[in-house]
Amino acid sequence: MNLRNRLSLALSVILSSFVGLSAVSRAENRIIEASGQVMLQREGWSNFRPVQVGTKVNVGDRLQVATGVEAIVRCGDNTLWRLLTGNPYPVTYGCSNNPLLLRIGKQSDNAPGGHNSAIPYVISPRRTFVRSDRVKLRWNPVAEASSYSVRLVRQRDRAVLWEQEVKGTEIDYPGKPSLEPGEEYLLVIESNNGKSSQLDEGANLSGFKRLSPDEVQQVEAERKTLAQQELSQEAKALALADIYIREELLYEAIATLESLAKTKSKMIAVYQNLGDLYRYVGLNSLAESRYQQAIALATSS
């Protein structure tokens, strides 16, 4: 079975087996904390089913928690809804019925690439927006390569704006020349044994852009609001990733979720969202790995 088919199978297993999981492109109301079992009834369902923390909930869904259980939903507008025990409540009781939508595409919006280990394909930034000029550039290590030529190219006219020889597989872009909002940039890597990132089948989709100052200011305001909310560090990280995803700061969303993965989080949504993000940006080997972790957690629980 080829990689793409394995990814499709992995995703279908997760989505069909666990009712709480949804694609990262849907409304970003999310169950962010719970001291016990939360029950969910999706729109059109005849009954309630148990779901995990990290589950995204949509307009039309209903939630219920037993007496003594405390649960919090973080709504798409950054407000917190603390569920009342007893009767079931529609999501619109606690969250706006016009939720913000995450803008990274539909579940079928895949990008090819990121699976040929013989080439230095771009890992980050890739198919994302960034907030500043200073960005960490990363790429896949190539066997028997001892150095890499790294070039920053302006997509519009293919002008090389910056170039550097690197021994390892990452470097911080110094921020000069500045990245201009509205321009698309492409990272091109060539190893000293003749391999190029342009051989990656997803190379034409791997560009990145910078957010406008107004958009950056909005993100900072939301980050500040989130920092002041009484949530666990794991819940804050999951919510911060949602903020980044909505603004297409996928480079930072991945880093935020990976920080949770490194703590060996037991939240299935962390690994499924990472799989969805990697698949969207075109890093399909990494997507497969994270989907497999989500499946392993799902089957063990």
C-alpha cells in the first residue's frame, strides 16, 4: 500500500471510530478541559456519545455533563463556556452561533510531498504565514550530504534575496532583507551531493508569506487574552494552536502542538491535528507518523 493510501486509511479509521474528532478546518469551538465524562450529540444524531478533551464542537451539536463534572468549552471568539450539569445544552447556548472558521482548507485539501528522504525537502516554513522577518529555516537531512546551500527566493520574479552555506539542517533567517506582507517566498535547498528541494513533488506549494502588521496585532491581542484565562497549560497550548491555525500561522501551530506531543500528551486531538496540519502543508511522512500515534492512543483508550 503506498503512502497516500496509508494516510487515507489512517485518517478514515480515526474519523470513523472516534466521534469527537473533526478536521482542523471546521469551527474552532473546542472542549478544552473536563474533570470527567463529557457527552456529545452531533446534529442529526439520535443519541449522545462520550468524547474526549480536545474535541471540536459545532453549531447544531449538544453537550451534557453529569453532576459533579466540570467542563469548559473555549469558543471561537476566545470566550470560555463553563458547562452546567444536568440538562443537555446546545453549543449555541454558550458559544456564538456564528463561529470563526479555521482557514487551512477542507479535509480533502492535501498537498503532495515530504516523503522522499533522498532529497532535502523543506520542513519549515512551508505553506504557511509567519509573523516576523526572523524565521527558523529547516529541511530534511540527506544521507552523505555534508553541507547545504540555502536560498531565499521571491516567488514573483524568482529573485534570490539571500543565500547561505550551512553544515546542518537548520538556520535562523537574519531578517534582512525584510519579508514584505503580500509577497510569497520560497526556500530552496541544495545539498553538496547534488540533491535539491525542488525535486520534492510538493515544492510548488511550499512557499510562505508574512502577515500584515494589523493581523499580527490581532494575534498578539488574542494571545494576551488567552494567557489571562484560567486554563491548564495543556489547554492553553491547544487553544493557542487554534488561534495560529485560524490565521494560517501553521508554522507556529505545528510547533505549539509538537511541544504537547513531546510531553507525551494523551489527547488524541493533538496528534490528529498534527497529522492534518502536516498533510495540509505537504509533509506526508510526518503526517503518517502522527496519525499512527493518534490511532495507537485511540485503540488503547
